[in-house]
Amino acid sequence: FLLIISLVFYLYYNRLYYVYRYIIVSIIVISLIIITIAALGLFGMVLTILSAKTYAPVQRLMILAVKILYPAALKLGKFIGIPSDKIKSSFIEVNNHLVLTSGLKVNPEEILILAPHCIQKDFCTQKITADPWKCKRCGRCNVGNLLDLAEKYNVNIAVVPGGTLARNSVIKYKPHAIVAIACERDLTSGIQDTSPIPVLGVLNERPEGPCHNCIVDVSRVEEAIKFFVEGEGR
């Protein structure tokens, strides 16, 4: 926006104002609209989180504000040296807060647990991406724990190796709510891709490095399921 303002002054002081007056007015109007949407959306997010209430009039503005501010935040973070994973983690946390204040209540069969294939141990021979129920539940990874939760709450579950199959699972199950387990990159892209379906994101832990023998805090996954089933924030 500083560049836009500089352009306006450049055109004006070079006596090009009359030639480009319509362009200048258009730029100013569009800039003001974008700034207003971002400001109102950001204000709505802060108000929603602080009051733990959902304000319907600003829901769409919040979504638009995220679409405007998130890419800008990534680029600005890169410029000033903030790791992208830190910004993505903040995005996930804000998203979770907004979902938790919604008071949403979903039937168990309309909930999908979406887990990454990397939580399965690399030495395991069971092919669970096509059918997670083939897991032997030996206890060496968290897949068995997630299946226990799926049985306990009667929710759907999919274990996928990547974003494309994750989207296919969303199309297959047509969930009204998703509990997604992944790294910062996959969670942020998944939350945006599945909008407006509400997603509660649970970051996995990577003691052996990215995409290799990852683990997940199963208690956090259960809390997310219980929120959607009971419709109460925690």
C-alpha cells in the first residue's frame, strides 16, 4: 500500500494526474476496500476469540481477511526472517480458536479424522492407506489409537499419504467437520482447501524428522472429536 501511495504522488507531481485520474481513483478505492475488509475481518477474529462467541455478520469478512493477510504474512515473515512454520502454526491456532467459539454440533457419522500416513512406522507391512482398518493395532504407532477413537465415537477415519488423497477422502465421506492431523504446511493448506468445512488441526510430532515415524497426541484428537459431538468449546 505504501507503493500505491507513492505511485499516486508520483503521478500527481509529474503533472499526470489529469491523465490518470480514473486509474488513481480506482487504485485508491480498491485499496480502501481491501484495507477495510482486512481490518474488519481481523477485528472480528480478535473479538470472537476474546469473547468466545461467534458473530455471524463478520464470518465472511474473517474468511476474506485470512485469505488476504495470510499470504502477505508469509512473504513479510520471509523478508524479516520469521520461519514460515511459526507463522503457519499461528494460523492453525487462530483457526482452532475460531472453530472452538462457533458452538458447532455435528453428528458423529459426519465427522472425519484425517491422519497422515507418516504416523505409521516405516517397518510396518500393513497397507492402511486404502483401508485403515487393516491395522493390527500392535501399539507401536498411533494408528491403532485413532481407530479406537473412531470406534468409540462412531466417526469416520482416513489415513492418507498426501494432499490429493486427503481431498479425495473429503469428497468420499462428505464430512461436516474434520479433525486433521499433519505438519504445519499440510494443515494450513488443508484448512484453506476444505473451507468452509470447519477443521480442528492437531500438529503431529516429528522426533525422527519430517514425514518419518511421526506421532500424535491422541488426547488432543479426542478433545477435538468431543467438541464437534458435544458442541462445546474447551
